[in-house]
Amino acid sequence: MLNRARNALFDRYLGISRLLAGQLDFNSIIKAVAEEVSHIIPHDHLDVCIKMVDGKYHIAYESGLETAWSKHPPALLTGSPIRTLLAGEVDYLLSADACSDPRFHFDGAFSSPIIELSLHSRLHVPLRVQGNVIGALSCSSRQSDCYTVEDVENARAVADLLAPYFFALRAAEQAKRSAVIETEASAREEGLRLGALKLTEALEAERQRIGMDLHDQTLADLTRLTRRMEKLRHDVTLPGDALEPLCRSLQQCMHDLRQIIEEAKPTVLQLFGVAEAIETHLERSVCESGQAIDWQMTDESGGALRDLDPTVSVALFRIAQEAINNAIRHGQSDRIMVRLGQADHALYIEVEDNGRGMGASNDGWSGHGIDNMKTRARLISARFEIGQRPFAAVSGGGTRVRVVLPINLPALTETV
Ligand SMILES: Nc1ncnc2c1ncn2[C@@H]1O[C@H](COP(=O)(O)OP(=O)(O)O)[C@@H](O)[C@H]1O
Ligand SMILES: [Mg+2]
């Protein structure tokens, strides 16, 4: 007789075990097993309370009667009527009449559902995994005094069956939540990047507009002024040539202005692309520097730089432009090499000089040129590197700036 009862109980446990398989969330598990559990421990209400990973909050899932417990968002552990069990202070809780049991009703306790639904008999056992309490399994009946210590033992067996499932589910949900948070964070970052990119686009357009205004208005005005000054120089008899220095500074002013306009309007870039714009800038800058610099540019990008988005082209050109300017201005080199190429699903631009090197400079890191290059690279999701030229024979040995732009095209080596 006893054996048959044991076998029946064993079958119920197996039944619970089978029902657990394939359930992917807390509510489905509870709904699936509640009926089977009721054959072991008769109840009007069954609930499972799971502690959040932070150990401060808990969340309830229930079957049978609907109470405010499961409708509540995660609540503080300190307000739970079974807080002593969740904290591991007691091994189980058994109450003949929970409506009047002082253990469930303390200041700040969330125990109103016990009274509202007349849950008189209550029995609670912990859900344990690796010795830690991760939650509790609770059975309640509207009749008073219907649970015994034997029911507690049976509930423990059910709890032991459920606990590993709940543990795995909790970990999976936590991982899902972290993944969502991470995705949201990176989406925000991407949003910021795109916003900043739009801003630089607008700035670039504004810069070109200013360049055009300077050309059409200011430069034209200055030219007119110079002509009138020239006339004055010849018409008016002034002591010595008093107007001569004025004319010279006006010429200088116009020369500077032309340079600013030239920089503001990357026309070569717009008309012919990044490679040509870089080469033109390199040639002109070396020439205007008056330094004996031997320069060379090689383009092994296979024309891939031509197909870039205009914003990306402008950013790459501006980076190369500043790197070339720095090599001429600070490098004290007699050779500047620019390489454009393609490797490992990326385009790269390298500007290299054989000068004194970054470390040798004692004029401090004064300007914003390097910071701007970094920012421009970040905005187009490119990698930026600046440092000593590789394989430099002498100490100091020059500087190399390298910007690497990932592209989706297969590398040249793979297409052959
Ligand atoms: N190619 C280079 N060779 C030597 N020193 C360099 C080179 N590029 C940059 N530097 C050093 O880094 C500093 C910061 O450069 P940058 O941020 O472009 O500002 P700026 O050009 O206005 O000084 C320069 O002042 C210089 O000391
Ligand atoms: Mg600079």
C-alpha cells in the first residue's frame, strides 16, 4: 500500500519533469506544472517567487488565483511576507492560518493578497541552486490548517525539480536583458556618430560657402582696392613711397586669402577624387614650403577610393592634408611618402616622413590637428594611427600617419 503510494508520487515527479521540458518562460512552466503539483500538494494558489540577480528585488509568477503579487513589477525583498525564507534564515514556512500569522504581517509587508483572497493555509519552501536560495515555491489553500510537515517534504522535492530550470531561465533572461541594454547603447553611440557626421557635413558645406563668399566678395573688394591704391601711388605726390608698404601688405593679405579659399574649396577632390586631391595638395605644399623635400605618392587602391561617399572622401582628404602639413611643418624631413592601398577588406592611406619624429619635438602638442584627424577618422568608422615610421633606421626616424577604412569589398588579393 505504502509502496503503491510512493510509486504514484514518483510518477507525479516524473510527470513534472516531463512537463518542464521545452518551456521557455516562467509563466509557462508554472502553468504547465501546477496541475501535476496539485496532485501532490492540493492548493488553490501556487506561486513561485524568483530573486533577481542583484539579490535586492524579487518577482512573482502564479497559477490558480490571480493576485497583486504577479501584477507588481519587481518588488523589494525586504517587503516580502516570506523575506526570512528568501534570505535563507529559515528552511521552510508552514502556517495553519496565514491571515492572522504575525510572520507575514509586519510593517511594510506586501501581504494584502493573503487577506484579500483568504489564503489561510500556506506552505513555502526555498528554491536552491548550489546552496544558494534563488527563490521560493509557495502553495496556499483557502482552508485553514491543511498542510503538514510531510507536505513540506513533498514541496521540497518539487522545488528541487524546478530550481535548476528557474536558475537557467533567470540567467538567460538576464543575458537577454544585458544584450538589449548593450544593443541600445551601441545604437545610441551610432546615432551620435551619425549626428556628428551630419554636423561635419554641414560644417564642410558651410566652409565651402564661406570660401565662395570670400572669393566672390572679399577677394574682389581687395582686388579693387589694390587697383585704386596703385593708381593713387602714381597720381598723388607723397613723400618717398609712403604707399609702398601698404600695397605690399595688401598683396600679402590677398595671397593669404587665396590660400584660405583654396583650402576651403576642395575642388580637385570634388572633380577628380581623393587620390588626385591628395597628390595635388602634396605637390603644391612641398613646392610652397621652399624646403628641399623629395616626395612620392603611390596609389594601389585599385580605384576603390573613387567610389566612396562624398562625406567619407572629404574626411579622408582632410586627414591626409593635415598629415602632409604636419610632415612639412614639423618633420624637418627631406622625404615624404604617401601610400594609398587596399588590404584585408579595408582601404588605407599612409603619410610617412623621414624627419625628426614625433618624440623629438619640443614645441609641445600645441594644435588641434592630430585631435581633428582622430575625430574625423572616428566619424567615418576608420582606424587612426600616428607614430614612429616603421623600420626607421635612425632613432627618431620619422613619423607615419595611417588611416584604415573598413570596406565591404573583398581585398584585391582575393579577387585575383
Ligand atoms: N610629422 C611630424 N613630425 C614631427 N612632429 C610632428 C609631426 N606631426 C605632428 N608633430 C608634432 O605634434 C604636434 C601636434 O600636431 P598638431 O596636432 O597637428 O598641431 P599643430 O600642427 O598645430 O602644431 C606638433 O606641434 C608637432 O610637435
Ligand atoms: Mg598640424
